[in-house]
Amino acid sequence: MKKFTLLFAALVFVFANGKSQNYLINFTGSGLSSTVETVLVVNLSSGDSLFINGNDTLHLIPNVGIQSVDKISQRLSINPNPTSQSAKIEFYNARYGCVTLEVSDIAGKVILMSHQLLSQGIQTFQISGLKAGIFIVKVNTGDNIYTARLVSNATQFSVPVLKHENTIVGKIPADNLKSDDNIIQMLYFDGEWLLFKGSSGNHARVTTLIPTQHETIDFEFIGCVDADGKNYPVVSVGEQTWMAENLAYLPEVSPPSQGSYDEPYYYVSDYYGSSVSIAKTTANFQNYGVLYNWTASLTCCPAGWHLPLESDWIYLTNYLGSTAGGKMKSIRTEPDTHPRWVSPNEGAVNESGFSAIPGGLRSLNYSFPDRGKYGYWWSSSELSQGYARKFGLLYYSVRTTMLSENKQVGFSIRCLRDN
């Protein structure tokens, strides 16, 4: 109890004395759409996230007290917070489907997990039995991801229990979990990086910044559609515009035992069959995209996009500096659900918004190693009949690599916009 009291006092002191300002952030669209439908906001420093409507105003409020942490998202509430015995967790689920609720300690160890089918409506869970400490509550509804901090100051504890209590079926009330004037609050310290992913129809644009004033973020929506009709989010870094997800174009699929230098081959990690429809249902396809041999990689990018040259990758890393790998890697780290990096995901801050995830590879040993550990992406720069250049990121370093590789190996693809 004494240890927790000291920790609690220290946190309150830090929050109360941290310099922070109020900022209002609004959103507009341009390019292919002037309408912003939804915005995912991720605090890249704390990991907190929330979804808001594109016509909402994001109100970044000073993170000045541990007792206000339940307002991290007005669509995820925890009451009472802090709690000494039990608390109610409430959030909105937009449609029937699988919902995952995780409660982890401050070190990232998952304490409780619920994974169940829930109907549309406001969901209420009860949590009890926690020992004293600070915990992270994460809800993944499939459409939205909510996070918030939960503080327990319990002097007695038992076996932790997480129980679904109730569903209020129907649309989200205008006066419940969301303010009437469309102002959505999020806790924030000055100097923290935020990632914004704006969506309109099938188009999505990613941008990152450190807010320093009231401002309006304009999402320039541009087309990035592969031959299967799949749309990809995009992000601009310096003078370049990149896909912000791995390519998932899959015209055919082969087991890892098959390959070639000069014929195109397509693979899905840990899939050993040849059915495209089945391969597309796998979690690895949905989370990490497709692995391509070099010949396949040359012809897969969407119209108006191309496979980057080695010099394109070098420009990107030079622009981002000596810690480019950390600025490119997604902050998702185990025990986060896939897609994610294994621990420690050294230096991952994703300040570029590139959001790199490690799909591993199809190896010459006819296997799929290193998913979650290493991310490799082809360049279009050829060295010889059998070798080309690859770009790499590592789970244990902020470094980037630019090496040669056998063209038969399967790697991920990130396409670069023409011009």
C-alpha cells in the first residue's frame, strides 16, 4: 500500500506540474473528397487512441490529474475511476460482431481478457478484484479501438473478474458518451506526437504532428487502389507519398515450397495452399498483406504508383535521420494483438506515420520466418540476374538496412506515388 501511495502521489505531481495547453483541432477534406467521415486519433507517446466523426472538434485538454483519465475517450468511460472495489466499463459497439476487451498492467501484462460476440449498442462491463495499481483498458470492436487508464487504490483484492453486464440496443444517444456540440476531449501533454487517420468513403490519409496551437488538419484524399479493388491509406513524408499499409494484392497464391527467379510468385504467411479465396480469409493476410518474389513485385503496384528504387528508400531514411527505423515503425508491440512487433520494438515512435509492420518473409528454406520481428520490402533496383535490393526494419533497433537478396525470396511491398 505504501508503494502504491508513493506512486500515485508521484503521478499526480507530474500531471499537475506538466506544462500543457488546450488545443482545438478541426478537420477538412480535399482532393477526391471534401468530406471527412471519421478520424482515428492515436497519441504516439502514450498509446491512447479514439475514433471521432470527421465533423467533430478534437479538444486536447491538459493531462493534469489522474482522476480525469476516464475522459480519455468520451466513447469509453470507466466509473468510478479511481476505484477501490469495482468499476463499470462502458463503450459503444457500432454493429454485431466479435469484441475484445483487454485489461493489462502498467508493464503490459494482460490481466483480464474478454472476447465475445456482442450486438449493436452501448455495452457495460463490470471489473472487480484488481490490486492497487494503474491498468490500461483496451477495447477493439472491429470498427473502433478505444483505450483508457484505470486506477485501483484497493487495500484488499481477490481474483480479478471481468463480466459483461448489459447492452443498451440501438443508436448511440446524442447526450451519452459524446457531447452535444461535437467536441471530443482527449488528454494530452505538450510535445506529444499525434497520428491522425482521416477516412472518406474508400479513401484514407494519414498525417502526424505535435500540436502547438488551434488548427485545422486538411486530409488530401488521393487514389491508391490495387487491381483487386482494395483501397489503401496513404502518408506523405518529405516530398514522397507512400502507401501506409502493406500491399495485399493477391491474383494467385502458392505454398512456400514453390518459387522462381523470373516467374511471379505470391505468398501469404503460414498459408500452404493454393486457394486465393481461402488465403484471403487468414489473419496473416488481413494483418500483414502479401509476400511477393521480386518478379511479382515489379507489376503489383496500383495505377499511378510504383515499386520504389533503392534511392527512394535512401531518400526516406535520410529525410528522417539517424533514428529513421524508429520513426517508421508502428508503435503496436506485444501484447497488442496482430499486426504488431515483438518486444522490445526498440525506439518505435512512428512519427512519420509510415506505420511499418513486420510481415517476415518467404524463405529459401520453404518456410515463413520472422513475422513480428523483421519487416522487409522490395526495391525495384536489380543487382544481377538473381539478386535485387531490399529495405529492412528490425524489432531490436532504430536502424534501417539496405541489403541484397535472392529474387526468389518473398517480401512485403510498399508502393510509392508517381512523381
